[in-house]
Amino acid sequence: MFRIKMCGVTSPGDAVLAVEAGADAVGINFFRESVRYVAPDAAAPIVEAIRDRATAVAVFVNESPERIAQICGKLGIGVVQLSGHEPAASAARIRYPVIKAVHMENGSGLDAFRDYPCRAFLFDASVPGEYGGTGKSLDWEALRRATGGPLVRFGKGAPSGSGRPWMLAGGLTPENIAEAIRAARPFGVDVASGVEAAPGKKDAGRMKAFVDRARGGFGIAEIVG
């Protein structure tokens, strides 16, 4: 599982800059209504630009498992992020590792995903009619209390060390990422709008600053425990 993901990358050039900045993963958005949408045919050069250097993540919203398999199989993408209202039964039919994006209000509503078939969670702020990339932040302290650390463990009787990793998203920027990590204690972080020069166009300097400060934040959080 990766620690730092640059999402909403729309060009091979920005994908390379993200990797050079130190990102572990790059998210490519296949949701047509997003300002960061990338057509499947246009995504191939993005995937190729980071192959063997970082993880490509295909981001979908309410897409069928058949269409997801078609796109990922053609492009050679091995990780899927579901950012809509996909039911558990649908997610279970996806043969790739799944990251489930949960749009929440300050840590509430996690129990609904107790049995969701995913490898990891991504927690983002809830904005009516939107599926991410809004720049709205969660309450990091409340999220830490709800999750209990970098692994989500459902139920008080869950053994220590069990659970699934989770990533923090929503309103993250180079200016606040270290504080966000210290407060929320996620396993990883995901950023889109916070490192952009314009919607869909990344800023190399902001990506580098974000990665450097995120890694610093993770180091401090691990020392503190």
C-alpha cells in the first residue's frame, strides 16, 4: 500500500513530475463529469510514463465492474479506486485491489463499510453532488478518534494490528499536510486540487513541497506513536 498519491493527473508530463516529486502513486480519473477526466485512450501515455516507477490508480464513479475490467485490462492498471456509491456486491466482482473512497462528515458513518470488500479506504469530505477534488477538509482530530490510527479496526474487540489501512484526502495542501498527518494519523494521503496551478494542471513546486512535508509529517507521527 502506498503512502502518497497525486490524484487527478491528466497528462504524462504531470505524471512524471509527480513521480519526480516523490509520489508513490498517481490517480487517473475516468469519471466523465470531472474537470480532471481523462479518456481511456488518452490515459495510456500517462500509465506508460510512470510504469515501474509508481502505482497507477484508476479512479471510477459508479462504473460497472465490466467497464472497469475493460479499461484497466487494456491500460495495464492494477489498482482501482471507487469514488461513488458502489454497493459491496459490485465491488466484490472487481478482480483488482480496491480502494473505497468514503465521503463523510468528520468520521461518522464508518460502520456502514464494515464488510466492504476493499484493500483500503480513502476518507474525503462530503460535498453534495461531488465525488472528490473539492478542497474541503475533514475534522482531522474527529477522524483520528473514529479510526484509532492508520488502520481502521471495526469494533472494540478487533485485535491490535488487524484492520485495513486508510488514506486521508480533502483540502490537503503543502501548507497543512504535516499538521493533518500529525492530527489524523492516516496510513497515507491523497491530494488533487491542493497541488494544482489550475484544475487538472499540477504545479511541480507544490507537489515537491507536499511530498517533502508529508514525509516529514509521517516521520514525526511514527516517532510520537
